[in-house]
Amino acid sequence: MPAEAWGILALLLFYLGVQISLGRTTQRELDEATMLPFVDDPEVARRVERDTGRSTSGCACPGACDGRCEHLGERLL
């Protein structure tokens, strides 16, 4: 089998793996995961929550999560 065929096969397997991996997640889970990097910096987290209307705590609550919502105890990982 030529080297180009192995490269194409590897690329195809990578593409299929990514599609299968991301295809099982819901849009809400993806939105929560995109906000998690801002949790470590409180000032930036407040700005992001204010500008986007999304919680940076990893919760599905709109805005800052106070822990008293229907998503209490849910974690992505």
C-alpha cells in the first residue's frame, strides 16, 4: 500500500473519531465546556458573563450560577 494511501486512511480515521466523539454531546454541553476556561480569573469571568449572558461556572444557568438551579450537581466530566 503506498504511503499516500496510509496518510489518507489515517486522516479518515481521525475525522471519523472526532465526529463520533463530538456527535454524542449536546449543544448545551458544548456551550458549558466553552465557558470553563474563564473560571480561574474572576474579573474576566464577570466580564464574560455580563457580555454573553452565560455562566462561566460550567453550569447551564444563564448568568452567574448561584447553585440553586435545576442543574445542581451536573458535571461535564
